[in-house]
Amino acid sequence: MDPLSLGLLVALATIVILFSGVSVAVGLLIVAAAFLLIFDGTRSLEMIPEIFFADLNSFAILSIPMFIIMGAAVASTRAGADLFEALERWLTRVPGGLVVSNLGACALFAAMSGSSPATCAAIGKMGIPEMQKRGYPDGVAAGSIAAGGTLGILIPPSVTMIVYGIATETSIGRLFLAGIIPGFLLTGLFMAWAIYATWRSGNAAVLSPRSYSMRERFEILPRILPFLAVIAGVLYFMYGGIATTSETAAVGAVLCLVMAIIIYRLWNPRAIWGILRDSTRESVMILFIMAAAGVFAYMMSSLFITQSIAQWIAGLEVNRWVLMALINLFLLVAGFFLPPVAVILMTAPILMPILEAAQFDPYWFAVILTINMEVGLITPPVGLNLFVINSIAPNISLRAILLGSAPFVGCMFAAIIILCLFPGLATWLPTLVMGPL
């Protein structure tokens, strides 16, 4: 069987296995082992344990559990509620300011936690009922929180960017910098649409039932500024040459735990144990997927599937932007069904040679890929953020949440188009801080 036909067979088998209900990591291992056994014999199976553990033998991987602990510590406190309340107090007299406050809180909390579901839950529990009480449309209330939660995988520090960096052997520091301006761009597009939708519904002048004094506005800041200072410190230590990414992540994790204990009095050992337990569970899940994807990539390469697909696409001789459009379509469909980490690890070995041949910047592409993955978080059938919103706001129907999220998907597509027209939005800051490639 020729490699391209074999690649199609692998794709079909992978889809069937993953839709059977097994976990992503186990499904990838099953497919890889089966095809190696059938087409390469039993000797190739001896390599699986070595490849499985070799893919985890990287110092950079230590940053993943550290950043997850950092986010879990923040998510276990009232930081999200305080962040929302602080922004609401400062923007209370701005027409449509409450929805802007929620999106701003989502962006900042996403940067602190790095978790989309945690952002939706932390901000949505207070933000959605408050917006409904003030007369904002249900679609705007639910859709803005669902979309705002996706910013966690784009705005640094981002676990998704770390996984991309490890999979493609690119600089994690550059990837973090590449996500900053596009993160602000996407947040701005979200806010612009939310204000327009509020104005269109006739509720743009909805204001707070009360005004806040300057004392009330400032008194809440000490509870959230330390966490934001940690994020700024993490970025400074990373780009100031003071520490590596993994070392910086470890310091950030410890500082966030200490602040959660001091500021929010998280003295209970069970609460601290819960943070470490949940962080370990999520870290192991990601690392298991990474190791299994390494075995899957080995199978694809060993059977010459990866090389043949890359040569076939390169031989099409289509315009590079047509090629990029096809890649975006592929990523979009993959993101509908698979988590971002799995998509990155499965597609990176195939896409990187193609991108290099087409002379696309890998750091710019990381941002494009991440926004595609964000779309998958608020679109069915998986759409994790949609179900998180539905669980914290059961009075809003899933249909209303879907319709409210749809315009924000349009904002993401607009961001991709803008980044294609102006790639410097993603590449300028990394070049400025770390020099040209």
C-alpha cells in the first residue's frame, strides 16, 4: 500500500477509535501500535516504550505542571470575582461598561489562570447574573463570557503555546511574546462587538444602579494587583535573561500559592492539597497525550506517511495563501472534535515541513493555530466553554448560548484575516525583544 493511501487509512482508523469514547492518549497509542504491528512487524513495537518516555525527556516540559499549579492556585480563590468587581467599579458609568468589564476580567483572569473553563466559571458566576439583572441580552451575557474564556490559551503564559514550542522545537519565550498583541487585538474585537450588540438591543445606556466613590474603587485593588504583578514578574524574569522558562514557572507557581494563602487566607490543608491534586491530574493528562502523540508521530514517520503527505502538498504548486486557507480549514475541523493539545501534537510533524517550504513564520503560525483552537472551544459538538456556561447559567438555553457565541467566532475569523494581512502584529514584539530569527 502506498504511503498516501496508508495515511488515509490511519486517519479513518484514528477518527473511529477516538469517537469510540477512549481517551485521546490511549486512542493514539492503539492506532500507532496496530499500524506498526501490521505494516512494520513486531520488532517496531520494541521501540514504543523508548519513544514514549523519550518524548517526556525535556527540561522545558517542567514548565507545564508549574504553570498549571500557578493557574489552579488563582482559580481556587475569589480572584476572579474580585477582578470582575474591580473592573465593574471603574467602568460602571460607561454605557455598556458591564460587558466590557466582564471581557476585561476574562482577559486578565485568563492570563493568570491559563485555563478557559476556569475563566468561564470564575467570571461567569458573577458576571452573567449581573448582566441579566441589568437588562443585557442573554446572548451577549453568555456569549461574551464563553468567548472571553478562550483567551486563556492565547494570552501568555499559555500551556498551549508551551506544547507547541516543545512539539516544533521553537522558543517558548518568543511564542509568549507573539501572543501578546494578537491577544489584545482579539480582546478588543470581542469588546467592540459586545458594545455594538448592546447598543443594537437598545441597552447601551444601562448603568450601574449605584455609583462608587474613589475610595471604593481603590480598596479592592490590593486583592488583585499582586497576582497581576506575578504575571508581569514572570514575563520580566523570562525576557530579562534572569531565569529559564521552567525556572520562572516554578517561581510563579510558588508565589501564586503563597498569595492565595496570604491574601485569601487559604489556610486549609485540604484546599492546598486540592490545588496540587487537580494540577497533577491535568498535568499527567497533558503529558500522557504528549508521549502518546510522540509514538503516533513515530509511526507516521516510520511508515513514510508524514514525508509523503508533505511532498504531495508541496507538489500541488498552489498559492501559499490558498495553502494557508486549506490548513486553517483543516485545523478548524480538527478543533471541533479534539482538544488543542492533541491537535498540535498530531499535526505539527506534518505541517512544519510544509510551512517551512511555504516560508511562513512558525511563531506567526502558532498564533493562527491557537485562534483556530479557540474557535473549537465555543463551537459544537465539543465546545467545552459552551457547556461550562450552561452549567453555571442553567436559565440560559444552550441554543441562546450558541447564538450568542456565534458573533465572537466571527471576531476570531476577523482576527485571523487581520493577522494574515499584517503578520507583524505577531512577529514584531518577539523580534524587538529577542532579536531577529
